[in-house]
Amino acid sequence: MCKLLLNAGYPASGTTSLYYTLWSNKYGHGGGVKEGNYLLHLQDPLKYKERDKLHRRKKEFGKHITRPWMLPVHFFKTNHAFDHRKVSIDKYINYYLDLWEDIKNQYQSVMDFSNTDEQLTEDFMMSIKDHLLKHFDIKVVMTLRDPIRRLWSYSNRISKCEGNTPQSIMEKHFHNSNLNYVEKYKKYIRVWGEEKVCVIINEEFYKGDTKTLSDFLNYDIRPTYNEINYLNDIKSKEYSQWCELDNDMWKYAYDNMKWIYDNYYEYFGFIPDAWIDAGFYK
């Protein structure tokens, strides 16, 4: 049976670099783009249109630079692309089954690495689950980064498109329930099963600790550091870190976002060392 690896988010957590890592290790292939956002379109056409408008603004910002959210097309050597006219779950399935026929002699899995998949509701995923499982062996990866640093990068990115300051955007999200890593994780394990969902700590993975992912996929994953660093450098210089997070803003963010760390600790029983080293969590 064809394997399908889904990405449960989050944006600004290194999902592009993870996608490239899996692709370059000959594990997975997503077709012509990393993010088709097809399931979001199927679940909520209005949200998809709003997201598409934002993406076009990003393209305008990146008109004269290499856009870090899109890997070079020639890397993929495929003409597969999503057709967003009259979307259906059957079209989604056929896209990946057709892609699999093209790449199955070189790769282990097809991949949907749309960051918008973290917006999928439990009810929606349950409504398509049985249909998907008829055709795919599904696994899910959830990439988590230090909450404050992740939100700061995201806010930098949005501020470049919308003209506001990263600080003002960050403040709007301090108590956003979508930032609850634990609840997102629990949602996915309720749908797909605990053994089918793997949490990847961004900071640990990009320091070279790939064992968790390798064990989960039953496939040896080795980072390709030169290319990963190249992609991350573009993100940091061009839009994710154009405005630095100073100490005062970090303390202000921590006072308002400690609940995310606390929830993580209460559920998993620990806080990743890199998150403690990066901030004020005690």
C-alpha cells in the first residue's frame, strides 16, 4: 500500500527544511510543490481563499529574491500539480496515487507538507479518514519549535506582508488556542492513533538528532546540512528574523505565553532542553 506522510505544522517551525531533508534522503516526494493546501480547500474554501491572498502578498514581497517557502521546481522533476477546480477527496487521492506511480521506484512515500493541515478540524479529518485509509498507510509528523521563537518568526513574516510591527502581531496571538501544542497533538492522535503521530523538536532535529524520526519512519534519515542551512539563512535574512527579538519583548512574551510551556510539561512530563536554554522557562 502507498505510504502518505502528512505534516501537522507548525508554520515557522522548519517544515520546509524537514520537507527538503525527507526528499533529499529519498524518503518522500510531494510533487511539484511542498504545500498544495488541498485539504484546507476541501474543508473550508473561504479559509483557503484567505490563505491564498496572503500567499500572493508574500510572492509580491519576494518578487526579486529566492522565495524560501517554495523550493526550486527543477529539484522535483515532476509535472504533478493540484487542480483546485471542483475539489474532492477523490481528486486528492488520485493526485497522490498518480504521483506514487511515478516515484515509487525511487522513494518510500508521498508527502503532503501543507502547513495549513494544522488547521484541519477533528470532525473533518474523521470524515475523510476511512476513505484515505483504503488507499494509504498514513503517518503524521508534527514539528514543534520553542513557542516564543516560533511566534516571533511568524510575526516577522506577517509584518513584512501587512506592514505592522512584529510586536503588535505577536501580541494578538498570545492567547490564541491554536498555539496549544498539546491540544493539536491530541487531536491528531485521536484521529490517526498515537503510534501514527510523531513529534519532532525543531532545535534537536537540526542539531543532528534524527533518531526519533528515523525510528518512526523505519528509514535512516540524515540531514543535508548545506542545503538546510541555505534555506534557513534565506528565511532569517529576508523575512523571518528581519527584526530581532530583544530581551524586554521576550520577557513580555513569556509572561503571556507561559501557559503553552506549562501545558506541554503537564502532558509530556518535560520541556525540551533547547526551549529552556532559549528562554526563561524554569
